[in-house]
Amino acid sequence: MRYWEALEATVTAPEVLAECRRHSIAAELRESDRAIIETETGDVVAEADEHGEYAGSDVLDFLGY
């Protein structure tokens, strides 16, 4: 996926977790609010929308793109 497409994409929790793994970041789904968090720090990678999906732009921001 190209950068601009990724910015506008909505992705699932497994896709966010896989992208974090590709960048050597341990992440997990926080059950209380379905946010994806970095395991070591508790920092929020992305928060779920009303459909349980995540904004690609949030993930890219967290990864530093």
C-alpha cells in the first residue's frame, strides 16, 4: 500500500498488530476500549472507531512516518 493510501485507510486490529510487529514493536489489544497499545510503555498506537476499525493515519503517526 502506498503512503497516501495508508493514511486514508481504515484497518483491523490484526492488521495494526502485524504492522507493529514488522517494525519490531510489541503491541496488544486493550480489551476495555479496544485500543491498540504498545506493550512495554502502554502508549496508544490507535483507538478503535465506532466500527471497531483503526485509522491508518494514527498507526503511521505512531510509527513515525
